[in-house]
Amino acid sequence: MKKKICFLMIFVLMMSLLSACGVNNSSQTTKSSASTPQKVVVTDAIGRKVEVPIPAKKIVSVNESATRLISYLDGLDKVVGIETLSKFSDAYKPYLLAHPELKNLPQVGKGNSLNMEEIIKLKPDVIFYVHYGDMDPDKLQTQTHIPVVALKYGEKCAFSEDVYKSLQIVGRIIGKEKRAQEVVDYLKRCEQDLNNRTKNISEDKKPKVYVCGIGFYGVHGIESTQGKYRPLNLINAKNVADETGKTGSIIIDKEKLLSWDPDIIFIDEFGLSLVKDDYKKNSQFYQSIKAFKKGQVYTQLPYVCYDINIENAIADAYWAGKVIFPERFKDINPEQKADDIYKFFLGKPLYKDMKKSLSGFKKLDLGS
């Protein structure tokens, strides 16, 4: 009898242990399933339906514009391949200045000269690119058998629904939805703050402003500007180029500056060297313009270099506000503000590093 009871106890104990093991195995299986990416259909920025694994663990970015957006979302640890980088100084692209390690990644070509074999070899979960109409995403997807997701910057501006949507698309795919919303909210707060500071200034109290040297498929000098230039629009400034009725990049006949005769000129660092060279050859022309005669010429951080440096666009807007409407921006230290912006977008202050290669925010005397 005692033997039977003992056997029964041993049997019950063994069954309990087996049952416990079964529960643990079930728990592990559930946990493993939860971490496995699920395929979800998303609508990209140009309206395509794309099935992608979420969260994507490996990314290839086939243009610098897309890499920049990914950097704002703290997603660069997922990037395994990038576009072949341009040879411009890192200072023209803050995201690259903040993350020089990107240059050690495999570079997969550029534009219509992508290295398909290299992309396939990297085995990314998704390919991101910013759409300009010069790349066929469906063709790229067919050639690589990898989901291709298109993003957009909109009409060449830092504050647009296209930018917000693109950030949110990337955030959803790489598991950074919270960060994407933080970035969108930050952009909207900056836009509101800049507008609130200047919205009630009467037109007759606004000086005429011109911005030049802005990148546009390469480097240009004083003739390169933008209509509806966003950093000036944000502070409700009077941009003389708006008289053209055009939006985005414009190459003007520089003689037009004589009739516009702006009170203040900002020279983008991207084209500054060309303006300096031209000034040496044509100083009499430049000194015929009010801004040059009165010493109201200023440098600004590079707005465009392979699309818009959004962090620089915001910093430039605060700097322009400080110069044009000093009473409305008397609480702003432009250099400190730039560093605050860099820290939010890229995780570290960069203004001093920028100034090692560039002029930064300063009044410029080309005649000295």
C-alpha cells in the first residue's frame, strides 16, 4: 500500500513538472512571435500601397534626403546601406556631421546608377527614398524583390504636410512612431512661435530682404534665390523674390537686384564662395545695392544640400528674425538656439563644429 502511495505521489510530481515545462515553452513561443516582424500594407508618400515588415530591422536608404529624415527619428542604427555620398563638406549636412559613422556603411550608388547586387546582398527589410520623379519605385522593387517606400519633402520646404507624413511613415515602419510624432509636434511649435512673434508687424515697417546663394542642383551665387522662401515666410518677412510670383528655387538676372534694392541680404553658406569671388570682380555693382552700401549683409547656415537641412532651416529663421526684427527676438541667442535645435534633431550640439568649416551667423564685410 505504501509503495502504491509513493508511486502515485511521484507520478503527480512528474506530471506537475511536465505541465510547468509546457507553460514555459508556450510563454517563450508567444514572446518569440511578438518580436517577429509582421507584414503590413502601408501607403507611402506618393500613394503607393506597399507591404512591409513592421518593425523593419534593416534599412537601405538610396538618397541622402531619406537618410536625413531617418536620422531625425534616431533610426540610423537600422541603416545597413546608403546612397553614394556627395563630396561636399560634412558641415553642409548636419546629419552627417553628427553621424560620421554613416560613411563607413556600404554605399549603393546614386540615382539611376544604383548597385542592385549590393542592395540585395545587404538583405534590407525595406528601401527608403525621397521621390523626385527620377526613380521608378516599382521597377526598383521588382529588380530587388525588396519593399520600396517613397517619401516626400513637399515644395522644397521644411514645414509641410509631406514632411510630416513622411516622418510618420518612417516612424511606423521602423518602430519609432512616438519619436516621429515628437518631431512633427516640435516643427509645428517652432512654426507657431515664429509666426506669433511677427504676425502683427505692419508691412510699412518691414525692410526688404533678399536671400541668395541657395543650392539648386549644384552651387550658385547671388543670382540663386527662392520665392516663398520658408524661413522668411515663417517670420512674415518681406522677401523681394516673392514679387516674381514663383515658389521654390529661382535663378534671377542679377541686374534685377538693382531695382529690388533690398535693405538686408542673407547669403547662404552653400554659395558664399561664389558670391565672394563675384564681388571681387564686380564690387561696383554690389556697392550699388543698399544692403551692401549700408553693411546689412549676413551669412546663414546652409539651407539646401541634397534637399533641405530642416534643422538649419529653423535655426536660419530665428537668426533672420533676430536681424530683421530684433525687438521681437531679443530673448533669442541665435547660436544657442541653433544648438538647442541640433540637440533635438540629432542628439548633440553642432554649432561650434559647423563654424570650424563655415562662417556661421555673422555680419559680412566683403570689402575688407
